[in-house]
Amino acid sequence: MYRILVADAISSEGLAPLLKAENIEVIQKKVGEVEDSLHIYDALLVRSATQVTEELLTKMTNLKIVGRAGVGVDNIDADAATKRGIVVINAPNGNTISTAEHTFAMMASLVRHIPQANISVKSREWNRSAFVGTELYNKQLGIIGFGRIGSEIAKRAKAFGMKVCVFDPFLTATRAEKLGVNSVSLDSLLAAADIITVHTPLTKETKGLLNRETLAKTKKGVYLLNCARGGIIDEEALIHYLEIGHVKGAALDVFEVEPPIDNKLLDFAQVITTPHLGASTKEAQLNVAEDVAFEVLQFLEGKPVSSSINLPAISKEVFEKIYPYTTLTKQMGSIISQCMREPVQEISVTYAGTVADLETNYITRGVLAGFLKPRVDHPVNEVNASMVAKQQGITFGEKVSDDTQGYSNIVQVTVKGDHNSFTITGTYIQDYGPRIVNIQAFDIDFAPEGHLVYIQHTDKPGVIGNVGKVLGDHNVNIATMQVGRKQKGGEAIMMLSFDKQLDDNILATLQSVSEIVSIHKIEL
């Protein structure tokens, strides 16, 4: 008999797969109501209200799986769950249509002033001339972020006769052609779009993506929509451009702080809002509940699950052996993804030495997880990384080599893109941890962690001094520096680490040093 704690409100209809199972007992109570019996539960189902912390997981000693009835897993400590062999699953597809439809409804309402007209009529007014709208037909829609939701919006926009351009740095030309959209740069989208909608995850790269600088590049009279995550559009910048009339209107389902009680955006008549309703349809709520209930049932019956976001339950012995290497390969994948900002078609991983005798399949998934995490709009980890890679049109494989390059173990990753390729080599050294020992055929040695800056430059006297002077002028202290070159006077690289993230203006100043070819900021 398995016991499942449903800690948040989930309908009985959605829980039907579990309620009908003979060997499962479902208890629908809040965590605080069963504090003394947390240790008996095999599974935990939550929405967004319950915080699944490391402390809670420590108390649930019999827990095998956590199910999130929704997409986001910000309220679940997935790392703590993985360390305990607890599988974490979500329902990534259940609210795709709901969010896409809500975005399109907001778009139509925005350009036709429907909410404002509704208030006017209900106030016993009849002022047709005050609400003259704009047609969607033949307008240029700019979609920033082209995952599941973005692609569904594109389908609906084309049905309305709209032109669609897309900015997604990881969208391949093949996939764009297949979906019938025009893949462009961010600047091109900003300049061309009559309406802009954002559909990216909220990350360091996307926070404030539409800000004072980027919004200045948009058309005068542009409309903006955000039904994704609060913070992608800088709210202070949006207020400024609304005040001067550059932005004609905005439709917001999400905010930087929710609820937005004191938010100045609520004072603008041309801003329409909803209280984070993107996934709030009966169908979506039912879909995510059914999806996660079915997955939990599959897992408890010993069958594979398709929407896990972390490692499946494995023995402690195996986990301890592969964990250092999955840590290394996730960092390697992340470094490549941040240094090679273009679509890719192929990822290959080569193993040599003692690591080749382990479960390399899981270690390879670490590469994919690290590489894909900043490129997709939903959680990605070792378990679902291979599926996500296939969805993105990326082929991947692994092989074994006898060349250990003088180390006891070696992992080499090569990524091939539309125009370039990138190769990085790492190793795990007992008592020292993960190390990167070669980048693009340059020998080097550094720990892949923290705030890094990777510089490609010409090997000439004074380059390192000039870099040091720029950083010194900005009162920035270098924590570590590693350099590598192939031959005197030729190409060279340096990897710098810092105690805090470098500001973009410092990077721009470094880029002006004549011998520097390129600079990449890396956050690990």
C-alpha cells in the first residue's frame, strides 16, 4: 500500500488515476496538518503553495517522488530531492494552450480597447469614438522566446493574417522554416514589430530584457504583452515609455511583485491587466492534475516517467560515483552554451580513463542539461535533457577513447553549430574537484565555478597588463587568472575569475583593447 499526500488543492477529477488504484491511499491535507506522520508518505503532490524545502524532505524519510501539478518547480528544492534519490516531476504541457490562448485574448483586448469600453458602457456611457481600435490583420507580431507557448501563439497569429518574426538565439533555421516564422535578431524584431510578446523563462539573461535601452529601439506606438514571467519587461522603463507615449499600450498578466498593489502601471488607462491567469482554465487545471497523477502512478508501479526534472532514483553507491562527473559535465555544458551563442545541431561526448567504466549515459545527460538550461523556457535536468535536446533538433552521442591526455579520467565535449564549433575538456581530480584542462585546443587549468570571463586574444606583450589596467581603473580585483597559447605571437586565451559578476560596461571597455578578439562572461 502506497500513501500519497496531496498538500495543495487538486480536484478529485484530476486525481482520478490515483483514487481508482487499489493499492494507493490518497490523503488530502496540508503539510502542517500531518506534521507527526510525514515519515509515512511515499509520494507528495503539490501546486505552488506548498514549499518543498530540504527541511521538509528530511522529515519525509519514506518519500520516493514529488509531483508538481503545473510547470514551474521554483517551490521545490530539486537538488535536495536528487541527493535523497527522490524523483521530482511536473506537468510541462498541460497549460500550454491555456497560456497561448490567454496571451492572444489579451492581445485582441489590448488593440481593441475591450476592457476600457466594457467599463465605459457599464458606467452608462456610449462613447464609440473614444475606443477606436487597431486590427491585428497584416500587423507584425514579434515573439521573444519560441518554446511551446511561443510556437502556439505563432499558429494563431498566422490564422489572423499576421506576420510573425521571432527572436530566439537557439532557434535553428530548419525549425523556423518548418514552423513558418521569420527568425531575426532582437534588434531587428524591436525595430519591425507592431506588437511584441515575451515568452522566455526569467533568468539572469532575460531579466529586464525589455528595458530603457531596448525599448528605445521599438516603433513608436508599439504594444507590449507579458504573460510569461514578471521582470522580463523592466516595469520602470515601461512606465517611462508609456508616459511619453512611445508605448501605446501594454497587457500584463504577471508582475515583478505580485500582487501589484502599489504598482504605478495600474494607473494607466492604456494598460490592461489580469491576476496571473495564464494557466487558469478548468481544462489546464484538470490537464496538469491528470498528467502528474498519471506519472506518479506510473512511477509507483515501477514504470518509467517522461516528465522528471532530476535524476531517477538510483542506488546511493552509483549516485556517489557519478555525481562528481555530472557536476563537471553540467558546468562544461553551461560554459559552452554561454560562449557559443548560436543554434547547434550536434553534441558529442568522449570519455577516457576511469570515467568510461561508469554509467556514462547519465553523465552525458549532465552535459545536455547544462547546455540546454539557458536555452529553453521550462525546467531541464538530467532525466528530461535528452528529450528536450531531440525537441530542439539536436543530435547527441558518446564514445570511448584510450587517450587520457595524462589524466586518470577525461571528458571531452564538442558542440557543432550553424557556423562554428566549440570543444572543451575536463577532468575530476580527487581532493581538487572538477577542472577544465583544455578549451578550443588551448591547454589551461581552472575550476569551473563562480563568475568567469573568457577572453580570446592575440599573444602580444602588454595584453595582460592592459586587461589588468582596465580592471584596476574600475576597482575590480582579479581572483584568479589562467592563460593558454598554442604558439608565440599567435592566438591565445585567458580565463579570469572574480568575486562578483562584472558589469557590462567593464566588459565593453575590455573589448576595446585592440589585441582582444572576443570576450564571454560566464556565470556558473
